[in-house]
Amino acid sequence: MDDPFFKGFKMKKKYTLIIDTETSMNQHVIDFAAVLVDNKGNVKTQCAVLVSDFFRKEELFYNRDIGVFGRKNLNKRMKAYENMLKTDVRLLRSAKSIQNWLDMLNEHYQPSITAYNLRFDMDMCENSGIVLPKQKTFCLWQESCQLFAKRRGYVAFCLNNNLLTPALNFSTSAETMFKYLSGNVDYIEPHTALEDILTCELHIFNAMKRQKKAIKSIPYNWRNHRLRDAIVIV
């Protein structure tokens, strides 16, 4: 096939497919990205797609807060996506085309599947007619919380940089985890699917692999990350 959407397939190895999505107010996928990496974190192939079934037809997810997801930022985000199409940073494809790509990739590589909050991305994909392979899955959020978020250094990092949730729990977002692991305190996550993977999620995945620990698949529990339980010595 000449379509660049289907290029990049090679022989089988041990691979992981990192998924990320940005969604609409109707819980459909607008921005879909998937990056296939080997166990050393080398990128083998990737796709970044605006889903034609929903893009320009449904509003991007927003809330009333200021910042990236604030309603006042909707036009800016849409213009950014339109520019991505013009510059070939994104392709415009249907959910069925994405499913075909995933099926072909799974046939060639049989990768493990992960995402930062995997359950959310799998549900949003399923809502949109995109079924992710389920044979080997783990949640990057859960695993990174088990490996890193209980460390004294992580707690101190969150306290020193005021990285707390409104409920006064220590933040365990992908942005916060990346800041801690990279030391890049000023980093702001763009909340666009491919860019989030190639910066935050891939860095977290590689840090996790370096620990050489078994996947535990322990569900996230906010009670393990409460400010009130932290002992701070001044």
C-alpha cells in the first residue's frame, strides 16, 4: 500500500503499543495515537490520526476551568488540529481505518497494550468503534504509581512544587510523573495524543522498564497518595 498510514510493518519481536486519545464531549475519540516500541524504548512505527467520524462533527472535550481544557481554549485547540492536518502531523482517517491498522499491527507484532489510564482509553476507543487488542494489557498509570509515587522523593517533589489535586492528594498525572522522572519541572503537557506519548508516556515507560520489575496490575487507590498521611520533617 502507498498510504503512509499503513507503512512500517516488520518482523515479529517483543513490542509494546502505547495508546493515547483525546475525546469529544460525547465520549468519542477525536485524536488517536499509537506508538509501537521495543523493550529498549525504540520507536518502530506509529500513527497519529484525527478520527473523521467525529472530528469537526462533535465538540472537543472541555470543562469550565481555565487552562488546556477550558471552554475558552476550544478554538485554539481546533486551530492547532487543523494546522496538524495541513502539515501532515495528523492524518484524517475513519475509525474503521484505525481498526484495520490495529488488526494488521496485532497480526505482525502481537504487542502488549498500555496507556496512562488504560481503562479510559479502551472505553473511549470502544465507544468509537475501535477495539484494542486485549491479549496482553497493563496500565502505565497503575504501574508507575506502584514503582514511583510511594517514594519519599516523589512525595517531597510534589510538596516542593505544589503538585496536589483539589482533594489534597499527591498528583499522579502523566505530567507530574514525567516532571518527577525527568526533572523538567516546567514541562506543560500539550494534551494532544501523539505528543503526549512521545514525551510523557514513553519516558515513563522507559523508566519503568529500567526498574526490571514484574507487572503487578494493582488498581490505583487515591488513599495511598493523601497529603494528610505524609510525614513532613521541617
